[in-house]
Amino acid sequence: MKLAWMPALLLILACGTTASAQTGGGYVAVLDLQKVLEQHPRLQAQLKAIRQEYKSFQQSVLAKQQDLRKRAQKLQELSPGSPDFKQLQAELARIESTTAVDAKLKQKEFFTREAKAHYEAYRDITDAVARVAARHNIVLVLRYDSKQIDPDNRASIAEGLMRSVVYQHKLDITDMVVQELGGAAAQVPATNIRR
């Protein structure tokens, strides 16, 4: 709670920057980064492919586990001290261990790929923000959250209280950045930026 004053300080700084930037020829804008990420075409395609591949992988792991269970039932047909029992038991333990290790490694690979996709998308977004900012003489872009606070959800209220941008009026460049990332030929008019 020691940093509860931080959003107010950031707002004061942003307002001061807006005034000084406007006299110096630049503007301040806000960006809903989460909304841009949700609409980033390449990121969404990559995440969809990764999730489909992961789902297929999970199904193959389940199939291996079912096969192991079937093979384990054969143990019941063998006498516990026999060489065949010991051999099958050792083989099943080896397969189970290998499958578990492979599953953990593959899961880590999926998480790494997903993180890399998010990082690449973030770089795309910052580049798009820089292009939009340059076209519209924006000198500062602040991250904000445009989601409505749910008054019946304690977590939503807590998130809302911690927002850095408490108020903005026609400073949102989110749609322009989304369009920039989509490669649309037409430019979004700068009607959201207060002049």
C-alpha cells in the first residue's frame, strides 16, 4: 500500500507532460496494450497453432498412458516373481519414466514458444506505436486498461484501483495501433488525439 500514491503521481506527471509537450509541439496518448495483444493477427495465429499442437500432444500422451495401463494389466496375468513379470515391470517403468520426461520437456518447449510469440508481438506493437506516434506528433504513450471495473468482483476493483491512468479523454490510440498492425491501407484519422 506504500505505492498507493504512485498512480496519482503518474497522472500529475502525465498532465504536466501534456501541457509542456503541447507547448513544445508534442502530444500524450494512451494505449490499451491488452486489447492490442488480443487483436494482434500474427500473435493470435501463432497462439492458435501452438495450442492446437499442444492439444494434439496431450492426446498422444493420453494414448501412451492408456497403452501403458493395458500393458500393466498383463502383469496381473504373470506371477510376481517370474522373469517375464520382472522384465515387463522394468519395461513399463522405463516407458512411463521416459514418457513423463518427454512430456515435461515438450510442455516447456510449448511455454517457451508461447513466450517468444508474445515477445515478438510486443516488439511489433512498440514499432507500430512508434510509427503512429511519429505520424501524430505524440511524444509519450502511457499504458492503460479500458476494461470496465466489475463492481461485484473484488479482484476487478483492486485492479482498477491500481491503474496508472485514472482518466483520459480522447487520447486513446489503441485502434490506430491495431489497424497499423493489421496492415490496413487506410489510415485511422487522428480524431482520438486531443489537439
